[in-house]
Amino acid sequence: MRYHLALLTMQREQVATAVREILQVDLKFTGMDLPEDLALIGDGLALDSLDLLMLVTGIEKRFGHKIAPQKLGKDTMSSVGVFITFVYAELVAAGK
């Protein structure tokens, strides 16, 4: 059981790394600290709709999983950590 939990934690860390890499490389936030409580919309990074689309499509490409548009919104993309948790849950539910 402990081994299984370690795998789940590592997978979430893989999602966290991917989200941060997309933000830093694709969205040009290079060198910026991206803590989990940093807002993606509004104060914080102030991503616009195109930026959010690039973030989502980057995740979809990396993990080979399409995220339903109706699942995306302020409740799933409010901060770096909320989005990481959302993507991780999506991947687990899809058996990835």
C-alpha cells in the first residue's frame, strides 16, 4: 500500500512539473516562482483566455488526455495548485 501511495504522489509531481514547465516555457514565465497558491486568473499570473487554452492544450498533448471544456472554469483553474490537482484527478479517473 505504501508503494502505491508513493506512485500516486510521483504522478501528481509529474503533473506539477508539466504545468510549471508549460507556464515557464510556453507562456514565458521563465525563472518565475510558481507556488501552488499563485492565482492563474485575476491577481497573480493574470492569464487570459488564450493563455489558459495554451496551458490546457499543453497538458493534453503531454499526457494524451482530452479535457472536456465544460470541466474548465474558475473552480478548476483558480490557482496553480488547484489546476494541478484537477489535472491529476482527470488523469487518475481516465486510468492514465
